[in-house]
Amino acid sequence: MQLFLPSPLILDVAGLRLSAADRKRLRHPLVGGVVLFARNWESRAQLLALCAQIKAVRPDLLIAVDHEGGRVQRFRTDGFTHLPAMRELGVHWMRDAPDAMRRAAACGVVLAAELRACGVDFSFTPVLDLDWGDSSVIGDRAFHADPRVVTVLAQSLMQGMARMGMAHCAKHFPGHGYARADTHVAAAEDARPLETILAADAAPFHWLAPGLRAIMPAHVVYTAVDAQPAGFSAQWLRAILRERIGFTGAIISDDLGMAAARAQGQSLSQAVLQGLQAGCDLMLVCNQSPVDGGRALDVLLREVDAALDQGLWSPVERSAQRRFDLLPTQAPLAWDDLMVSDTYLAALDAMFAAPSAT
């Protein structure tokens, strides 16, 4: 039986190895995971050592990274394969749909196998947003404009990841591809009616829901549905995603450090409480540890802890179990063993095979 901890926070760490301050934060029972960035990368040996340090602090911590392919890939050197942008798979689909599915599954195998060989548990991928052609922040991260193509290619990618023991996180519910603004730096809105969004952008989330392990909601305000961004909206997370769509996996917020996450002037702790009360299981807080010694994270932990004592939020046992369910269920191959693995080598061949000219 798993130990029940109220651990809804995924935090970052400052550098290539854990500091004393990092270790203190990771021991806090509110912390359930760590998100890594390019600043945490020097080499495979260093990354493996960092992940081992994290697990030595608490074995139940989920070690996660944004590692999609294309321009969103944190680790690119010392043997890591450069993964294609997902749009390349959508283009391939238009030439040879079955082979595009094969290539997507191969990408999932390579992505997951290389990360797991270096100690990483989980990647925030795939992007299920539709490519409407206007969103600079999504752009070639999207598979295609057709939700049916997005669904099939994402399913193939996730199957490849699962074969190597890694869970996934579909994003950004109910769809970020129509909103032009980059939510990292500005607030974003989508004024379309609910049924229009559900029929198009949210369709891949609906169709894949029975098999999805985690979903990340968008920091977009869908003005016809709610005045709050989707990740802070009980209407979107409880009424639509849980009840109407039937999703039962983990809901993980997008980064609370993004401008659109706190466009109303909320503090980090206020944003965390708002997301938890709306229905998130895990709250992601990025790029705070390198600033002022990570003071913002220490304040966050104190304030969320105080809110728990005051009864402003209550830990949910199902949320804890959903976090545990994202941890790998099989041992990874060591890097040297991976390099001679038939499964991995076949996936590399499939990933880089030239598309047929039809």
C-alpha cells in the first residue's frame, strides 16, 4: 500500500546537482515531484547522478521534463537523439498514414527509453492542440489541424512511450492552438462557444480519455465558458473534463510562473490553492529556484502549508494515487544496454526512415 502524502507541488531545482536548499524543499511533504530544465543538464552521467540524488531524498518523487521533440527538447547532446517536431509526423501522415503511425510510435520508444536510461520518470508530452496556423507558441509542436490525425498520431506516440515504461501528459486541454497569445508572457483568450471547442480542439482529449494517464489544462480563458483560465476553472476541470468527458487520470497544471497563470495578480500560493480547488491534482511551479536563492519556493511552501492547517484546502487521496500511478512500473535499461537493444535500434531505424514518395 502506498504512503498517502499531500504532495501536490512539482518544483524545479537550481543547477546540475542538488543544493542543501533543494534537498530541504524536496523533503517537504507538499512536494510530489521535480521538473528539470536545460540548466540541469551537462551530460548523461551528470543527469543520472542528479536523478539519483533526487530519489535518495524521496523515492516517491516524480522526476519530469518537457521533452516533446523539435524546439521543445531539454537534452540534446551526449548521445540524446534529436526528435522531430510533431508537425513532421503530421506532414508524413498526408503521404503515408500507416507509416506515420509507425514513426510516431518509434519516436515514443526513443524519447522514453533515453530519458529513462538517465533516471527521468516522465515527460510532459504529447501536445494535442490543433494547428490552426496562428499560434506561435504551439506552431510545429502540434501534429496536425485535423483532430482525427492528432488523435491517431498521439495514440501511437503514447504507445511507444508506454512500451518503455513511461507515462504521458496530454496538453493543453481543451486546446491552445486557436489562441494567438503566448501564455508564457501574456494573457490569452478564446471566445468560441463551448460546443465548437468540444467538437474540434477538445475532441482528441475526449476520444483518448479512457487511456490517458495525465492531462495539462491550458492557461487560456475561454470566455464563453468561464472567466478563469481552464486550469483554474471547476467548470472545465470538474464539470467538463471529469464528468462530461469521463477522464480519471491526473490533472497537472501548466507552469504557475507563466504570465497568463497569474494575470489577475495572484501570488504563487493563491494560484496553487485556486488550481487545487478547481480540480487539479498536481501544480507545476517552474524557474523559481535560481532566483534569489529560491526564496519564492520557500514562501510558497510556508503559505500552502498554512492554508492546509487553516482548512483552506484538503489533500485528496485519489490525487495522491494519481501521482503514484505516473511513476514507472518497470526498470529502465542502462544506456549501454539500450544502445544494443533490438527494440531501441528498430525504433531509431523507423524514426529516421525516409517517407515514401506517393
